Amino acid sequence: MNRALELLAKFQARFGTSAVVYRAPGRVNLIGEHTDYNDGFVLPAAIGLSCWVAIAPRTDRKLVLFSENFAELIEADLDKLPLRGCDRWADYPLGVAMTLEQAGNCLRGANLYISGEIPLGAGLSSSAALEVSVGYALLHVAHLAIDRTNLALLCQLSENQFVGARCGIMDQFISCHGRAGHGLMLDCRSLDYRVFRLPPNLQLVICNTMVKHELGASEYNARRAECEEAVRRLAGVLPVIRALRDVTLEQLEEHRHRLTDTLYKRCRHVLTENLRVREAAQAFETGEIGKIGKLMADSHSSLQTDYEVSCRELNIMVEISSRQRGVYGARMTGGGFGGCTINLVDAADAMEFQRRVAAEYESETDRRPDIYICAASQGVEAVDLDGGLAAGSKSGRETQGNT
């Protein structure tokens, strides 16, 4: 049974009615880490691991949400939604509902059955996929217009203000705008983006270290605060800057004395990473895939030494992956302190890569990794019973935004 049919059957068993199914993908960032909240550039791709939502409208203003992953049922009144989350899975869908309502969208009550296949805590944006899939479903079932960029922004706002995670826009944006077989380069300030076709012989192989260190969330917020402090210090001599995106490497070196050694290293990572994103996008667009490996290696090194968000397990995984046959590039992906690496691997070698890396990593760490061989996926969509795009899911009431 395909995923959509399976979800419909489970919805029917729990709620006693038919439903419509939606899915939103997780993402992997090919290059451009910790640049999004600095108004910089990122280069993600949506992946074929998704959050799935079956939904049917109600006659009242109540939301009834069942999470298959947490085996928990939550009820909420759209007229009495809390203003802040309370550190549980339901914060993500309820926060999106609240934020959509505050933005002027009059939602309908609905029953929702939520099932996620993105591993939690792996840095593959399971939270953004949950937010986008629920937000898209709630708007669709209420027959409201959907602008994908606006939906991404509202989902980000929800995670920032309701959940309390100071994430950038990348995760929600790619979950909305992903395109099958393509990567996407996003300017996180203007939200201008361009898509480019990935080589057909290229597989996105994601290696989950099976490690998530507890300091990840707190250190993520600390890094963001450090970048903001660096901007405040540099603004004394560079008054036109709004974010690290506006600083050049030459200016950073000239005014290094205004920064602590730690702040200097944080800035150097962000500035050089923005340059690497642009170079990588150009290499993909011109078919010069051989240039990607060094850019990814330099990115990982910078994240390890300048931004200090890698860890032993990520470094081991990258080292093992980099020496395998058919690998074009390897690096950590996501916020860091555990989670996953992204590896660009020739399709002919992907299965052997998966086998060898799993064995070598387990030998060195005593942890058996999960390794996913993926292709770039479509963004959020309604799904028909055959697993395809449902008729009318891209009606005239939906807009994609500008490229």
C-alpha cells in the first residue's frame, strides 16, 4: 500500500471520515551553513523524506491533531489558541495555526492525522516539514489563497515566536519551493532564488551519525547571538551594515581589533561560507561538478574550526565518506553537534558507499548509522491516491513567488 492510501486508512479508522492527504519534504543543505540568519546565501534541496498530513474539515472551530510518531491526540480551539508553546510536538502545528490566524486567515476547524518519516533531531528539518505540511493543509481545506513564500515566512515566524527556536528562513522556504531533481540557491535577505538541475547521475546520500548532543539548541542560539554582537561592534565603523552579509573579508581584517578572537572566527566562517555558496551554485550550473568537493571540504573545516559546531562523530563520518569511491563531496549539514552529513555520490557507487560507510563508521564509533540515498524532491503538495500531485493542488489560488 502506498503512503497516501495507508494514511487515509488510518485517518478513516480514527476519525470515521474520508480525508485529503498532503506532504511537505525535509531538506538537506548542500552548502551554506549558519548563513541564513545572517541574511546570507544557502544552497539546499528538498529530499524524499516527508511529513504527511491527512485532513478533513469540521463544522466547529476545533483542531483535533493526532501524531502517529508520538501516539498522542491533542485538541485545541482556534478561538483560544495559546500565544506561546509549552515544549511539545504540538507546538509546531498549533503555532502555525495561531500565526496564520493572526495574519488574517480565517481557518476552519479540522481533524488531522500527522505522520512523519523524517528522523527527529537529525538536522533534516522535520520541524519545518511539519509546519509547512500543516499550514498548507489548513489553508487548502479552508479554501484560502496560498502564496508559498508567505507560507514559509509565517511558518518561520511561528517557530521563532511560538516555539522559541530562532531559526532562519531556509528550512521552510525549501520545503515550500523545492523542485524534483533540482537544487535551489536562496538569498535569505531578498528571498530571490534560482533553481538549477542537479546532474542526473548524482545521488544525495545522507549519513545520520545517530548522535544529537544536548548542547545543540543552546549553542545554535549562542552562535546567532555572537553574530549579532559582531554586527553591533562593526557597525561602529561600518554604519551601513545590517548583518554579516554586508561585511567583506577585507573589512573584517581591517577591523579585526574590534572583535574578540571568537567573534572574528564566527564572522570569518559566515563570510567565506557565503562565497562558497555562490561558487558552488555556479559550478552546478556550468556542470563543473569536480569543483564541489573542495568547496564542501572547506565548508566542513570552517564549521569545525571557526564556527565550532561540528563534533567527533561528524568529523569521523566526513573523513570516512571522503575516501570512498564515487564521492564528489562530503560535509556536515544542519545546525551541528551531531545529526547528519551530506555526500554527493555517483549513482553507480551509491549502494557500495552506503555499505562501506556504515561498516567503517560502526567500527570506529560503535554506532550503526542510518544512511539514506535520496534524490531532490518536490516541495509541499496535495497527494492523490496514486501518490502523485492531486488535481487542482496548484490552482490559480496558489502562487509560487519570484525566481
